[in-house]
Amino acid sequence: MKLAKPSLLVGLLMLLGGCAELPTQAERDHTQALQDTDDTRLGQAAASRVAAHPGKSGIAVLDDGLDAFAARILLARAAERSLDIQYYIWEPDLSGTLLFQALREAADRGVRVRLLLDDNNTDGLDRVLAALHAHENIEVRLFNPFVNRRWRALGYVTDFARLNRRMHNKSFTADNQATIIGGRNIGDPYFGASSDIVFADLDVLAIGPVVREVSTDFDRYWASASAYPADKIIPPVDATAELTHLAEAAEAATRTPEGRVYMDALKESPLVQQMLERRLEFIWAPTMMVSDDPAKGLGQAEDGGLLLDALNAALKTPERELLLVSPYFVPTAAGVDALSALAASGVEIAILTNSLEATDIDVVHAGYAKHRERLLEAGIRLFELRRSAAPPTVRDRGITGSSASSLHAKTFAVDGQRAFIGSFNFDPRSAQLNTELGFLIESPEIASATARIFQQRVPENAYEVRLGSDGDLQWLERRDGEEIVHTTEPGTGLLERVMVRVMSALPIEWLL
């Protein structure tokens, strides 16, 4: 019996050490975005309109969750040559199942599908991903994958430096002619038909030259050292049986009450059909895609290869106004200094983020909470989105969401002239660890829309945080024409507030 204990210990150490290694990339195919797509329906629909606006891209804002879902499904159905799709999260729920099936149906028609998923949130998807990858017209790749599929957490023990870096990009591109980018992942909470929390989010549908920029960027992520073909990571399955099961699950989903909401959205949403018929109203504006070098996923991005570098080069210093929306706002001491200097120069700054009652990640709120007093002392206005006990509405209300929303949109507007929409959170994780993508849009119309949201909708849907006469924080709630002043964080308990205070004191800001 004495001999068994050392053997067990050695076995556990071997398990924790991880015997499996990442596979070689030597036999990986090198594919690129298809260029000969001008004769597709999407290409023909875009051609004359793009030609009429040289140097500009057409932008349609998707601030309604169900419209955003419908636009993706309808683009998949309209595609004739290719679908290039990149996401951080793809939930195995109703919307995720329906979109998987839409990709499979497109591939059955002969469309080439390339699906790049960050592997941090694919738990439970291995069988469907393996089956899709086995389709002759579909290739699935996983970004910074976990080699041990059963005990993923062990990967953090042995390979933390790599696995702590994730691909947070989101894009959905059809025929290299139309693309959707923004804050939404794939899953019911992001599309507004969930029976639980609804994320208030923001995407844009784009045509024109910026689409080629997105496709070029997708190619470099697809070819990056972090992107592994699914069959090198995931065990094979009976693809025929799994795809049959997927089709059955998608069909069954359409018969549920929640599924019927999605089906109604597909019938009612005019977006893609209007685009094909050249009737969709776009905002035409110079638009630049900005993103991180995918080498950031391995901590190897070169100087100048980060999204922040491109934003700093293109944005210029705000002169009058900066309006910022970020669900996970962790400014850090250096960020507070920079924002305070801007405010001192006369720039009016307003920030919308989640309240503690609305956030889905308390530890990130802790990274923001400890900076509130300094931001307010600098004259910066802070708003925190409320979350009431009311159930979410069927259609959310864009950036400010429904009454049971959690903010997920990431956008900012500068001087009423320029706007950013994308996946970038204003936190150290987005800046230093995760890869991100977004559009910088030179559009007074979009920037002014953000200003109107802060003027009209934010005050009625968010607490305004301010300093009381005694220097303590207060949360001003405007409801039904009345003003209610809270002296502790509304909708929270003592234990939750104590935990946030404790987490605020920990040296973990770089991880948030």
C-alpha cells in the first residue's frame, strides 16, 4: 500500500502538468477571402451604391437585438460564394443552433464557410463543431485552443500565459460584400429573445471598401499561429448523425415560443431584402477598420500593431466632447489621469457603464468603482445603467436596453464628428491581453445619435453618480418625473458591496 501513494501522486502531477501538446500547423491549408464576388446578388446590389459614394462605406446601425439576429441569418441565406465568421462566444442555445444550421445550409448550397471561434467558450460544442468541420465546404478553426477537452481548467495551470489571451473579435462577412461587426456575440442574451437577462448591445451592417478591410483582417487571423483546424484539436464524430441532430434541433427550436420570436423577426426584418433591392438606407461615411495584430494572442504583437495604436493615430485629441459607452470600464490610474487632463482642457466627458446591480462580472465593476471619486472630481459625468426586476421586453432598446438589461455595447463619439463601434472594452484586458476589432466612422450623424442617447435616454435608464456635499457617492435615479437619491449602490446587498470593496483593493487590475 505504501507504494501506491507515490504512484498516485506522480499520476496527478503528470495530469496537472499536461501530457498533451499543441499540434503542428505544418499541414494547415492557406485559404484567403474570395475576391471574385462582384457578380453575386450582394455584389450587384452594392456595386452602384458604392460607386456613387467614392471613398465611403455604407453603414446601417443595428441597435435592435432581433434585427441583428435576422441580419446574420439573412446574410447567410443570401451568400452565394463565401461566409467568413469570427466570434468570441457562440452559445449552444436557440439563436446559436439556428445560426449553426444556417451555416450548414449555406455550405450545402456550395458556399465556402470559414468559422473562427475563440476556444474559451466552446465547452459543450465539440461535437457540432467537429461535424461542421467534416462538411466538405466548412472549415472550423479554434483560436488559442485548450488541448485537454475534458479538463479545460488544467490548461490554465500549465499554459496560463497563452490561454489568458483571447480573441474577442466579432465579424460576420458574406461574399466579401457585406459584413456585420460590433459588440454582439452569438447567443440569446445578445439578441433580445432570452427569458433571462438581455444585453443592450450595438452592431453595424456595412457595405463598401471597409468590407474588404474586414476580409483582409480575417485572413490574417485565419492564418495566425493561434488558429488551429478543429480536427487537430477535437476528436472526430459521426458527422452525418450530428448534422441530422443539428437540423432536428433547429426545427424543434422554431416551434418553441422563444423560437417563434426569432422566426417572426426573420419574416419582419426588412434589412437584407431591402439591401438586395437597393432600398436600404445607409449612412455613407469614411470608415476605417481597426484591429489588433493576431500575434497579440501569443503576446508577440509588434510596436504599432495594436488597435489602440490605430485609434490614437486616427482619432486626434477631442476638442469639445467625448461620450463613452463601455460595459466593462476599468480606466486604471493612468486612464483617469488622461481623462482628467482632457476634462481640465475644457472637453465635456460623459461615460455610461453598468451599475453593480446590472453587471454580469462583479470583479470588473470593482476595477471601475475605485476610480469613481477621482473621475467625478475632475468634472466627468458618470452614468450606470439600471436593472429593474421587470422582465425584458421582446425587443430591446439599443444602447440603453430594456428594463432588465445589462449593458454590452462598446462605442464612443468624439466632438459630434467621429464614432467608434466594435468589440473593444475600455479595460486593461482589451488593451493588453485580448484581440479586438472595430470601425472608426467619420459620421456626424452617428456621433450625434450617441449624443442624443446621452441627452434623452441615458438619464431615464441609468443612475447618475455624483458626489454629495459630504464628499460621499450618491446615485441619482430619475423615475416617473421624480428624482430619488441613493446613498449606497442601488439594488445591491451589503455582502456584495463588501466583496466589491475587497476586490478593488487586490492587485488584479491588469487581468480585468
